[in-house]
Amino acid sequence: MGQIASYKADMQAYNAALASHNTTAAANALAAASQALAKASNKSVSPSTVAALNSRLGLQSSATTNATLAVQAQALKGTTR
């Protein structure tokens, strides 16, 4: 599975976990999504790029989630290749 497909699946798992109020699963899914995004990106990751990607993939996310993903993915970029 490609990194963008992994990211999409992780974000779907994140949204499902949020909907069921499972904060542990949501945190794990968000961490996995951040890792997939870091591996997939070849440029810096910002909240606006996360929002644009999520929009293209048909994913729902808040500004806070986009910012969290961007910070985590950017921090992981040097360690996930």
C-alpha cells in the first residue's frame, strides 16, 4: 500500500475512533497518519498542505488536527525514510 493510501486509511481510523470516543485509538491512528505523511512528503508539511490533501482525499479534519499532523509529520521527516 502506498503512503498516501496508508495516510488515508489512518485518518479514516482516526475519525472513526473520534466518533466512538476512543481517545487511545484516535491518538494511535493520528500518530500512524503522521508517520505515513512524513514518508510520503518530499517538501515541508504545513497545516494548509494537510488541509489540501485531506480535501482531495475526501477526509474531514479540523484546523487543530491539521496543525498537529503537520508538526508531527515535519518532526518525523528526517527519521522515517
